[in-house]
Amino acid sequence: EKEVSITKFPADERKIIAKAHDKYKKARAGIINTRHGQIHTPAFMPVGTKGTVKAMLPESVQTTGADIILGNTYHLMLQPGAKRVFKLGGLHKFMNWSKPLLTDSGGFQVMSLSKLRKITEEGVIFNSHIDGSKFMLSPESSTEIQYLLGSTITMAFDECTPYPSTYEQAKSSMELTSRWAKRSRKAFYSRDGYGQFGIIQGSIYNDLRLKSALDLIELDFEGYAIGGLAVGEGQELMFKVLDYAPDLLPINKPRYLMGVGKPADIIGAVQRGIDMFDCVIPTRSGRNGQAFTKYGVVNIRNSKYKEDNTPLEEDCLCPACKNYTKAYLHYLVKVKEILGAMLMTWHNLMYFQKLMLRIREYIAQGKDFDFIS
Ligand SMILES: CNc1nc2cc3c(=O)[nH]c(N)nc3c(CC[C@H]3O[C@@H](OC)[C@H](OC)[C@@H]3OC)c2[nH]1
Ligand SMILES: [Zn+2]
């Protein structure tokens, strides 16, 4: 066991409380110790794709309670370039965020964003969606780029198996991910307080999920992500996979469900043993005028708010709720004022972090947290 490992779930701090009924027994609250500080889990990680959580200052993100934010290999390698970020002191310094950073390995974005790409055993060759120039992402280059960015948690280079996939398609995709995981692990520069997470695939097929987990556990990653979900399969099918997949992974290491999700998805996944989440919903939908509140989602552009002189939530401590009314937010979003995007984003990030805080508290007290959302 490394001296200061990234994934110390300190025994006395790890609270796995057997719940009254088995629905909650897999939920756990813990702390991940890293070189850049602690991550309290279950954790929601705001997406900061291009080295910024859109419309937020890093210090504002910090006030919402976020312990860790995401960056993206694909976007940052194209602009401003990983070597340039390295020369400028790394992503932490560049974006003025001193807490943990997790970077995706880029495969998912290549498939969803780039034009003209070719998957080979070596890696993915693609043309930049910005200027069409040619790039290659491989387990080795993705791992090196994440090192140059200085990310606290590096993701293995995988192939996110599309949904739906036949068993055969899912099998060969998962096997490619296993070969790439081995190369990613070999290319990783292991340092105390930094870690690399493997990403299991296998789509909705339990035997493929098991094989993927076995292949990756052999590589002894500091944490494990469940990939290939939140790709259109729907909540029911996602939960069906989550009813068994987390249990295939080491109980003492963080489990990260990529791309999830809405509050109800997060609660259901925590109940099935997931520790970490990332999703664009609070930021992207905030900019589009959707506010998450305890009364449900508020579409602030709706004309019923144009003279509503009350805050989104009377007891929320975010600037939008403390100092402004729904009428003002309605107006700002309607006329596309930048402050509208800022305030809506701030509120939603605060809402998601409050949700995670309450989930952590309920787990620690051994209380059911079904109805929180
Ligand atoms: C929405 N549903 C969803 N399912 C996903 C499944 C996978 C997967 O199997 N493998 C990989 N490597 N990435 C996945 C991702 C992308 C997450 C990233 O996407 C970016 O958010 C836009 C963000 O990058 C800052 C985040 O970084 C970890 C998924 N997203
Ligand atoms: Zn608020």
C-alpha cells in the first residue's frame, strides 16, 4: 500500500452503515485524500471542459462546496495545447483552481465532437472539429497529455461503447478498452496523491461487465469508473446495470459513474454504491434558463415569472437567491444578459452540492435518503 495513497477511505471515516432495509446497504460516505486536497464522497464534480466552469469564477465554484472539478483532454489538447499549459505551470495554475482536478481521457469527446475519425488498435486518429487538423489520441498520448495538464485524477483511455450495441459489438469494444487500459496503466507516471482510474465497459451485458472489471482490477488502479452509461439507455436500464456493476469493483476504492446526472439518478446510483458523479446538467441547463429547486425545476423563461418578486429558493445562500428575484432572472435570461447565465449556474451548482451534502449526512446518520431530490 503506498504511503499517501489517493484512495484512502480512512477506516474510521468511512461510514458504511448497513441500512434498515437492503436498498441502502451499498451507500457509503468517505473521503478521498489527494495531493490537492480531500474529496468528500458521494461527490458531484462540476464540468469545466475547457479549463473553466462556464460562467463561474473558480472561487465562486469553491463557495458552492465543490471539492473537485473536471477538465477535458480533448478540448485542451486542441486549444491551448497540453505542452503550452505545462509550460505555463499546469492547469491548476492556468485556471487558478488549487483543489483536485479530474480529466477525462478524451476518447468519448473524440467520438462525439471530432469529424472524420478512425479507430485503430493504436488509438483514434481524428481531425480537429476546430480547424480540421489531424490528431491521434492513444492510451500513451492521452495519459501524457493528462500528466502535462497536471490532473490529480487521470482517466484511462477507453472506448465508450455506444448504446444500443449487440453483444458482439460490446464484447470487442470492451476487449479493446481492456487492452488500452493496460497501455494507459503502463504509461501512467505514478506519484503519491495522484491517481489513475480505470473505466469499465461492457454495455448492458453482465458477463462483459464482469470481464471488464476483472481485467482492470488486475491493473490495480487507484479508482474505477463505470463507463458506457448515460448514453441513451434510460434510467431503468442504467439502474439495472448499477444493481450489480459497482459490486464487481474493489469496495475500498472510489467508484465514479461518468456523465450522471439528474438528482434522482444520483440518489439511485448512490444507493447502488457509487461515490463520484459528473454532469453538465446544472451548468448547461442553468445557462438555458432551468433552475433546480426544492419545488422542482423552474423554467425561468416562463412568462409567469416576469413579475414574480420572490427568489428561486427563499433559504438558498447563493447570490441569485440572496439578492435577486425570479422576475430579474427571467428578464436577464430573456435578453441573454451574461449575468443571467452566471446567477442561474451559481444557483444550480449550489443546489447540486447541497444535495450531495445532505446525502453524505444522511448516510453518516444511517438515515434513508430516498425522498431527497
Ligand atoms: C453524459 N453521459 C456520459 N456517459 C459517458 C461515458 C463515458 C465513458 O464511458 N468513457 C469516458 N472516457 N467518458 C465518458 C463520458 C464523458 C464524461 C466527460 O464528458 C465531459 O462532459 C461534457 C466531461 O469532460 C470534462 C466529462 O469528463 C469526465 C460520458 N458522459
Ligand atoms: Zn440559490
